[in-house]
Amino acid sequence: MPIDRLAALTDAAIDVLAELGMRGLTHRAVDARAGLPQGTTSAYFRTRKTLIEAVVRRLADLDRADLQAGGLPADAASPTVTLDDIDSVAAGIAAVLDRWMSTARNRTLARYACLLEATHHPELRTILRHGDASRAQARLMLAAAGARHPEQAGNHLVACIDGLVFDRLAGAGARTAPPAGTAASRADLAIAVATLLRAFAGPSSNARQPTA
């Protein structure tokens, strides 16, 4: 299968998911969104299940690329980020989160749709396990910073950051937070992430604190 055609179809499917939800994801809808002849999507993905699996793999690949571009760990083999400078780490995380809420907003909405679908199809969650790397890196980072219970703290940190994104896309934060894609949004996110990092690292952290 040509890589560019695969990307075009899965990217179109991501847009369909973001705009119409899981029920709106059909082969015909993807063909129309991609501007390709009817039957193209079904020729590459014979079933809806294989189409969804391809979308999930595409989401994982694109998210991984964003993390790498932001200097953040993208998989278990990536170097561990340290908390020597919490504000710098928070700014890097905030930049990626802001992208996921602005230019990559459709991807984030599609990811949520796939995660919900995975509650009925566990094999999709297996493909989406790239999120496990974030938890593993968070545990290592917080352990190095002196957190008393780094495994628990790492899990909670990632869950809180995930919740921060969800709130701004689908919750009350969508109305109260600065518009995504702006410097104000990134600055506000950085403050929130830095607060979480300091809280989970704990008072024994060796991470550099801001000076007065």
C-alpha cells in the first residue's frame, strides 16, 4: 500500500471522526473527505474494524512525532527528561499540549473517540499503548526528582495532564481558558503543568525552584 495514500485515507478518517464521531466513520465518508473515488477506502481497508485500527496507528505515530519534535520522550527507549528546571520542562509539555488543542485538535478528538471505542474492542487499546511510555517516563522523572512514591505519582501526573487537555476541549475549560494556539494558552498551560510537576515531585525534590 502506498504510504502517501495510506496517510491520506487515515488523515481523512481522523477528520471524519473529529467532525462526526465514531458513528459517522464510514468508508464512503472517508472517501468523500479525502476527495477520492467511492470505493477507495474499502479497497484498502476491507472492514470498518481494519479502518479504525489503521486510524489508531496513525494517531500513535503522529503523537510520537510531536513529542519528539518537542524534545519530550516518545517511547520507553527515549532518554528520561529531568526536573532540573521545572519551568523549562513545563513549557515544553505545554507547547505540545497546546498543539494538540489547536492545529492538531482533530487528532485529539479522534483519539478520544478511539479510546471510547477501545472499551468495546481491547485490541485498539493495545495499539494506543504509546501512552504507557509517558507514564513510565513520568515515574522515572519523578523518582530522580526525589518523589516519595514515584510510580503512583507518575500515574497521577499523566492522568492530571490528560484531564487538563480534556477539560479545555470538552469541559468548562473550553469557555474559561485562553484560546488554544496562542501565547496566552501556552503560558497558562505551562503554569498548570509546572504546578503539577512541583506537587508530584514533592518537597524533597532537587528540582530548581523559581527565584523571587
